[in-house]
Amino acid sequence: MNKSVSQMDLVREAFYYQSRFDGSTMVFKIDFPVTGDPLFPYLMKDLALLAKTGFRVVIVPGAKERIDSVLGEYGITCRYAGSTRITTAEAIPFVVMAAFHTATQFMTGLSAGAVDAAIGNFVRARGLGVVEGIDMEYTGTVDKILTDSIRRILDLGMVPILPCIGYSPSGKPYNVPSDEIALEASAALGAVKLFIVSVDQGLRKGAYRIPENTEMDGRGRIIRLTPQEAEALLELNPSPGKEDKPLTELRLALRASRSGVERVHIIDGREEGAVLRELFSNLGAGTMVYADEYEAIRGLKTADIPDVLRLMEPLMQQGVLVRRNSEAIQEKKADYVVFEIDGSVHACGALHHQGEGQGEIAAIATDPAYADRGLGRRIVRFLIDRAVKQGLRRVFVLTTRTHDWFESLGFTECSLESLPPGRRKNYDHRRNSKVFALDLR
């Protein structure tokens, strides 16, 4: 039963995200090594599926490794200024060839999914010129993203592919970093999402110093970060003098978030279905940097009651929670709060006033799929804060099996006689619940 419920939750989440982002523009910046992975055809099928189901997909292929290979084949050496390649007059024809060859691989992959694509000169560029005395020659920067052309392609149901080549008004080609193109295209097109797809395991516990209270899954993967949390992580993990790919990706995600992209997703392109799992489920498959209000604790709405009962039912069957029905919850609706993630309720709780300046915290339930996310603790802390704001001097809980958990939150055991008279009168001696309280003064 639990497995089928979990599957239905995934279906509901998928429909929710489908309706929320239908018709939205999403930019996918995909590193070249992903094209060599055995699962690359499946990634292309997934992007083709998105394009066919109403999403406006834009692809920015990275080509650094392919360019390195082609230049090596022809014996051409390029110097670097920091991490930026100095593209010489001798190198630029081969850079263009490598960039468009890489873009063609994406076009071919989409064709297998019955989706048409267009590779074009969608980037107006200008040369970097002389930087700190170094002539950058044919290395350029984005001057303008030709959004009208891209939107016409999208309106036809096709996928625009933007190689790492930009052109000046006179037709001069420049090598432009794909990160910059992805960033500028996302901002210019008003993309709601930017996906950064690479071949590394991303930001995980153990490999990096992680700020406290960062949300991680059971494998140590960072699930999501606010821009402020992303900045704190970068400050904890400086990488002077060397390129650290996950941190470089996080810097790009942070820049995109601050430029107005609602959500930036960093995923491993070698994981089958990673894009779909990241897009259509709350837990995702990578790390998300989000600028919008992604999750919140809010008051209960009548429409939430079936979801709340669904969360409570397993606990009511086990005797952990007192049996409640929709009428009982509706009667005290103002006492309840829910933890909502992107339109789905995943935890709940209530604060009932019981007289004498005391409040009872009750009905704490969490979606088992989110058990390691600390949602129950957040609900309890929220209710404690609410009690303080409402002028209560004390909160208490009646529990049969979770007293250790409440003790970890600062509650201490006390006597039944410490309860307000009304609540003491309604105490169910058959349950023999223990009383734990927290003094708010």
C-alpha cells in the first residue's frame, strides 16, 4: 500500500510540475563529455519528450574538450589567460568546426526523439580585445542574444542549439564560453530554469565543507540552496589556483539566480532520467539553487484536509496519533499548519489553546519520503514561535512513542497535574500518554 501511495505521489507531482511549467522556456547547458556517455541518447530522448509536451527547450552545448582534441590533432597550441582560452587566428577555424560538430551531435540525438532542431548564429559577439596587456584575438564575449530568432524557432516546436561561437555584425567569428552563453540566453529569454548538466557527482557531503542546516538526502547530496546558502558554501570552500568543477558550476548557478532565473539545477548527465527526476519530483536528482519561494509553512486550507488525513492515517493506525476525521480538523482549522513544497503538502501540525496560557502541540505528521528532511522539527519550531507570538507561557505535548524526539527539541517530562484543568479532564487514560512541556518564558 505504501509503495502504491508513493507512486501516486510521484504521479501527482509530475502533473503539478507539468501544469506549472507548461510553455516555459528552459535552457540546458550540457558539457561535452556527456555526449560520450552511454546514456547520452536517453538524455536526448528526455529532452525531446519535454519539447513535445509543451516545454520550450534551448540547448547550449559545451565543447571545450572537443576543441582541445581537434586542436591537438592539427598540432595547434593555445595559451590561456587564467581559465580563458586565447583563440588565435590559426585556431579559430578549427574551434568553429569543433563547436558545430558538437552541436550536430545534439541535433542528431533529438532527431532520434522525432524533434527538429536548428543550429544557428543566435549569438552576437564582440572581441575581448586586449586584457591586461594580452591580446585575446578571436576570444569574445556575448554582445546580444538574438531572442527574436530563437523564439521563432521555439514557436515552430523546434529546439534551438547555440554553439559556443558568436559573430560580430561584420560576420567575424569569436570563441565565446558556453557558460556565458547559457547565462545570457537564460536571462534574455526569461527562462524559468537553467540546467547545468555535467559528468561529475556534484556537491556532496565529505567532498566539501557544508554550512549547517543545508538540506541533503541520505547519500549526502545537497538537495537545494538559496543564493545566500550557495554564497556561504563558496566562501567555505575557496579554490585558489585551480578549477573545481562543482564549485565552478555553483558559481554559474549563483550568477544565473541573481540575474533572475528562478531555479538553476546542477545534475549529473550520466544518471538515467536525471533531468526528468529533477524536473518532475520534489526530491529531484541534483542540486537546485532557487530564487523563488520554493517551500513554506502556511495555514491549513480546507482543500488540504484530504492530504493531511493521508499523512496522519499510518500514524493513527499505529496509535501514535489520536484518530481524527475531516470534521474534527475543519472545526479547528485555524490551529493547523502544513509544510508545502511546490504545491504539495508533506507535513502538518497543530497548536491548540488549552487555557491558563498553555498550548498543546499536536497532530505532527510527515510524509515518510521526506523523513530525513527535518520537516517535523520545522513544524514544531514554527508552532513554538507562533505560541510565543500569541503570548502563551508554555506548550506541551501528549505522546505515547515520540518522547525521545520531543526531548531532543528541548521538551521535558512533567506530571499530568501540570496540564490546564480542561485538558486534564479530557485526558484519555486508556492511551496513558506521557506529558512533555516546554517553558516559553
